[in-house]
Amino acid sequence: MTIKSQTLPQDIAEAVAAPLQETVVDYLSLASVVQQAHWAVVGPEFRSFHVYMDELAAELDGLTDTTAERMLAVGVLPRGQVDYVAAHAQVDPLPTTFVQKRDLVVALNERIAAVVTRIRERIVLLEELDAVSADLLIGATAGLEKTLWMLQAENS
């Protein structure tokens, strides 16, 4: 069975789905980094940061689902299984050691900023193809940039 976009020509739908798929992979990769930070954090601010990482993971889960469902709406099945994500991930992994919160904040900031930069590039492409998908990524970027600000405030 196939599901096709009911409002976009197939070639446009596939062109729209490609940057959305890349974004799904970014979100899933970033979520795994956040989960690692959740487990790896140690030090005096452990509890609050541990809880914050749970909140960030939930935010990324929502972004992933919304973006994947947009792909479905344009008629393309998203790919989010571990093997696919691992093969296409652009988010650098965290060290597999216990880490102080201050160092995790810096590492997470770098990774989230890199994801936001890639999403901004995708927005430019999508603005030409599908304003709805571009708008979805614009909203996500605003949320991720808020997260960057909040993380920066953690180390100020």
C-alpha cells in the first residue's frame, strides 16, 4: 500500500520529504546524545540537570513525531530505525564517561547549534517547495534556539 500527497505533485512531495527526513535523523541523533547526557551527568547540580535532560528528550520526541508526520502528510514514509539513523547521523556523540554538568552544557550547545544551522539551511530550500513544511521547521528552530539560550544561561 502507498500513501500519496493529496495536495502536492509526487516529485515535489519527494523533494519536500528529503530535508524533513534529514531533520528526523538530526532529532533522533540529538535525542540519543541528550539521553547519554542524562545518564552521564555527575556533580553538585546532578538532579536538576538530569530532570532537564528528560524535558529536552521529551521536546525532541515531539519534534521528531511532528516532522515525521509531516512527511507522511506529503506521502513519504519516514525512516527512523536505529540502523538508518546511525548510518546518516551528523550529530557528534558524547564521550562515554561520566561528565560534569558544565562540560555537558558546552557539548550539548555545540551539537544543538549544529543541528539548528542545518535546519536553517533546510528552511531555505523548503520555502521554495512547501511553505507548510518550512513553517514547521521555523517553529522548531525557535524552540531549539530557546533551548540554546537556556543552556547558555546554565553556565553563566
